[in-house]
Amino acid sequence: MKKTMGRMAVTIGSMLILSVASTAMAAQVDDKLFLELKKLVEQQQKQLSVQAQEIENLKKRMGGVALAVDKKADKTQIKALVTETEDSLALKTRFANVDLSVYGWLNKAYLFADNGNSSKSYFVDNINSMSRIGLNIGVAVSDDFSVGGKLEYGLISSPSSKVNQFETSGFDEILLRHADIFFNNKRLGKFSIGKGAMAAYLSSEVDLSGTSLIAYSSVSDIAAGQLWYNGVKDLIKKDTLSVGSVFTDMDSGRKNRVRYDTPAFAGFMASTSAAADDFYDLTLRYNRDYEIAKVAAALAYQAPGSDGKIVNGSVSVLLSNGLNTTLAAGRQKSIHTGYDDATFIYGKLGYQKDFFSCGKTALSVDYSQNDDVYVDDNAGKPLRGGKAKTWSVAAVQNVNDWGTEFYIGFRQYMYETDSTDYENVNVVMSGARLQF
């Protein structure tokens, strides 16, 4: 009996010892787990505190904006808030004093064209104002002197100036438009070097109508690739004469050049530029706001190398009531014996009004005529007595909050020579441009 009681005591004692040991080990494990959990909770609390502070700062900033608006705060307070936001979003360069900004737009449209023999639909990039992206770079060296540049690429897919009855899409292209540097002194003028606008660039295209997205003096851009039909053959060919080959506004372009612009004086500014192959030009511009109207104009002389000399210009007047008119004209001396000088005229009447709260509506009608533009029939035979005419109606609706313009227009092209009268080409274009 005593032995039995002894064994029971030993067994009970062993169980007690094991129980105490197990409890001690479990306590150690629980302590470690507790410490880890405590550490994790503390880290999360710190993160939550940081986030709460950021939210509080944002609320204060937004409250400041609301306060500025509600209480009609002074311009200094509002400007400070706007500047703070702009600085946080601004692009940064390697140099603190160099300003850099991105700009551009997408301009996509639906085009329908009928040349009297066939009609087709196209989805295009509107070459009146092709899609693009660019960088403006600037350094304000002093109050009077600055250095800067521009880098810009056209991003083109199915351009309206190239698609035709045989090629309805394609022509994807990345086009370098600008890569130039300028040095500008407010008293001495601006000197530029690199690829960019010649002095006479846009001299035929001064236009205050607000409808140049769909209708301006370069009348063929929305459908330049469309082919004429002479009514004789059942089918036109790929090498048939195109709309773009018989219309021109004699404007200059962008080249690798040097250019100088004078400071503006009483609204006037003169420019000159020179490029390779004996290409140079001179332009006088005028731009001024009056109480009842805004006036802009340009007059240019171009010596385009081996081609004939050109005199061209344009003027546009926008009255305070929204009525506007635009005129452009040019003459190019013929270098071909027995052929007359080429000429063009362009006229537009327009009207602008805020019919809708979203932005201005612009309406216009125009007419243009080219005479004696030297062109052959793509078989090496020059065409004499060419007379190309066109007219259009156009509308553009601005949606300011979206940075977007919607447009629609109808244009009819007509062409005849001493030997051939071509069928009219009718086109409708509708699209949108989104700016950024």
C-alpha cells in the first residue's frame, strides 16, 4: 500500500512539474508573440499618424482655397495657393533656373469625300492642325534677356492631306517640326537658329475667325490627297491629279534656318530668315487691339531658291460684336517659259458668339481661287490655264473646361484647265481637337 501511495505521489509530482514547465514555456512564447504584435501595431499607428497629418494638411490647403473664394480673398493669397500647386506639379530639369513645359494636342476627324466617280469614308488626322507634342524651354537671364528653345514633333496617323480613293489609311509618321534655340533681348530683338518657322511662315494664314481648325487659306489640307475625275475614264488611277496639287496659299514653311525678329513697336514687327539653297524671306507683321476691334496682318517676300519669287500676305479683323473678316492673296513669278505667274486669293466672313455657357461658337463661310499654278498631269505634260476654286461653310464649338474644340465643315473643290473640266470634289469633315 505504501509503495502504491509512493508511486502515485511520484506520478502526481511529475505531472505537476511538467505542467509548470509547459506553462512557463507557453508564457515565453506568448511574451514573444505579444512583443511582435505590439511592434507591428506601433508601426501601423505611426503610418496612420503620418497619413492623418497629410490629410489634415490637404484639408487646410483646400480650406484655404475655399476661404479665398468664399471671402473673396485678395489676389496675392489666391496666387500663392495656385503657385504652390503649380510648383508641386511642374516638370523639373537638371538646372534649377531652367523652365520646362509640355504642350500639344490630338486632332482626329471623320472625312467623307466624293469626286463624282467614287465616294469613301476615312478616319484621319486633320492636317489643318496636326496632332503634336512639344517642349518649351526657357531661362530668364535678366529682366531684358532670355534664352530658350522649342522641341516639337508631329504625331500623324492617316493624314487628311494624303488619304485617297486607293489608300484609305496608313502614312503613320513622326515628323520633327521644331528643334531650335533662341536668344531674346527686349531692346535688340530675337535671334533663332535650328529647325523652325521661316520668317514668312503663316504670313498667308493670319486668321481671327476661330474656324481655322476646319477652314482657312490653305484650303486643300483637309482633303489634299483626293483625286480628280475627268469624267472620261470609268476608273481613276493612282497617278491621277490630286486636289492638293492645284491649290496653294503660297505660305512659307519650317526649315533649318537662322532667323531674326525685331522688337514690336506700335504693333509692328519685322522678321527675316535664311536657309540652305539660297532660300531667304522677309516679313512685316502687325497685331493690335483697338476698342472696337482686333487687327492682325502680315506681308511677306520670299526667295525660295530655284523657284519663283513670291509676294504674299493676309489680314484679319475681329470686331467686338463677333463679326470678322479675313483676306489673303499672293503671286509667284513663273520660271517656266510661256506660263503665267501663279496667283491666289482667299476671303472669309465669320461670326463668333457665346451661344452656350461651355464656350464660344465660331461660324464662317469662305471662298478661294488659284490661277495658273504650274502642275503637270503626272505623265510629264504641263497643264495650261488651270483655274481652281473652292468654297466652304464651317462651325467650331469650344468646350473650355475640357480643353476641347468640336468642328464640322463642308467644302467643294472645282478645277478646270484649257483642255479639261474635272468633276467637283465634295468633302465633309467632322472631328475634335483635345489640347493639353
